[in-house]
Amino acid sequence: MVRHLRSGMTVMAQKIRSVAGAALLLAAAWLGTSSHAAEATPPQRLSLAELRQRLGAPGDHYANLGGVEVRYRDEGKGPVLLLLHGSNGTLNAWDGVVARLKDRYRIIRFDQPPGGLSGPVSEDAAQTVGTPEALVARLLDKVGVDKAAVFGTSSGGTLAYYFAGTYPQRVTALILANTPADSVAEAKIQTTPALDVEIARAKAIGYRDLQYWQVYMSYLWGEPKRLTRETVEYSYTTGLRAPEPSPLALYALTANKQLTMDHLSAVKAPVLILWGRRDPVLTPPAEAALYDYLAGAESRSVVWLDTAGHFPAQEVPERVADLVDAYLRRDQ
């Protein structure tokens, strides 16, 4: 473990710097594929009602935010921590982190619509809400929160710095894990032969089966042995949701370079960057770019997680939770 801080601030003693990051990149380019033994017929798509019946859990709440129905959870007591998941994910991606921190923080998380168990995004609703960061503001208003520390991973990190740049007075600290800053479309992503086979097979059969998700997620994990069957099956099930007409209407994306730079340069809160070093999608230069673009922040600190991949919060949740806790309590 190596301590690595690139601000003048002494934040935490002995921290590791590592790389982990952005699944939206791959998700935008790839369809999905088949199951452990290629299924003879495609599985039936699931309606939102069916998904909620299968996957809904105690603690789920729903809020109508400008015409968009959003599933969220609000747990614990203490300083507020808002968690923003990455693409192909849901609020469940944060279960391990929440379990470790909910005794010390009030934690709010939600399914970014129209994913997970959140509702669709109509054209009228998208116009009413306006921007993805405005949706976040509406949710915080709904639950009576004025300010929060915001933690986003992968494309959820993009949403996090969009929100922090637009509403600087509402963000006490910004935490980003394997988050893109430059356009994903321009990234040269190195895949594996096994993943290439699954991508091609997914396109051929028209859906993502269990085998696809196993290979795809193993590719994103720094240590594939940490990936559980339960996690793979959950992604497979949520991936059976009937296609939405406007899947990215309220997603914060890096494709508009100037808009992205405007939001990054407007971030004023102190920033902690966590990076899974084994991330095959967002490699170390992506972290360096993100760090540089956040030059207007009060302070910037970086911690590398040497054995983690693209999603450190899922792969090593206890380690990530402890780093976040130490960072948020650094001045106590």
C-alpha cells in the first residue's frame, strides 16, 4: 500500500491509489448474449411490474420526480451520503458499502431511470426535469436534504460531478470511482478474446444471457473470483427488462466535451478519487485526466486500489467504505 495525495491537504494516513471505472462505455457499444449453455429460445422480456415483483425489497420507496417514477432507498442516520451507481447497475450495487456505513451516515441511493426498477422517461418528463443533475436535486428536495457528500462510480461519477458543478452549494464533498472525463466514444478499449466471442454471440441472438454477463462482469472485476453468482444473476434479470425508447434521456454523458469540461471546472468541493488499477476500461491516463480537469476543486486526493477493477465499490466494498469514512471524517 502506498500513500498518494496530490493536494496540499493531509487527508488520510497510508492510502492506496488504484484504478476502477466506467461501464457506460462498453454498455453503449455492446448488446448482450446467451446463457451458460446457449438458450434455444430467447427468454421472455420482463415488464417493469414483473421486475418490481421479482426484485423489489423492503426499504424500497418510489418518488414521482417531474413525471419520472424513481425507486430509491433512504437509510441510516448522520451526515448525508448520496450514492450514484454506474451504467447497467442499480442501487443494489451499493449494498456492501451501505452495510458498512449506514450506522454512521444517512445514505440515499436510487435507480437511475429508466434502469433498474425506476420508471420510463417520456419526452415530456425529460423536458420537465431538464437535466440529469436536476433529477438528483429533485430527489434530495423530496427527502428533505439540502447538502450531501456525493459518491459516484463510472457513469454515476459523471452524474456526480455534473451535480457538483451545477449545485456547488449542495455538495460537501465529491467522491469519484473510475469515472470518465473524456469522451468514451474516443476511448480505445482493449477487450479479451472471451469477451469478443460473447459480444458477437449477443449480437447474433439479440439478447444478453447468463453466460454473457458472467464473462462481461469477470472482465470488469480486478479479481474475477470476487464476482458472485448472485451478482451475475441479478444483472441478467434486470437486463431482461423490455427496451426503453429513451434510455439515456436523463444520463450524464461525456460525449459533449465542452459541457463536460464546464461541469468539471465548476466543481468547488473537496474531491477524493478512488481508482481500481486493474480497470481494463479506464486505465491510469483516464484518472490523470480527471484529476487535471478538477483543478478548481478545494482539494484533490487520489487513492489507488491495486487489485480492484472497474467497480471497486462492488468488488471491495468494505475497503471502499473505510476509505470513504476516513475521508469524510478527516477533519474530526
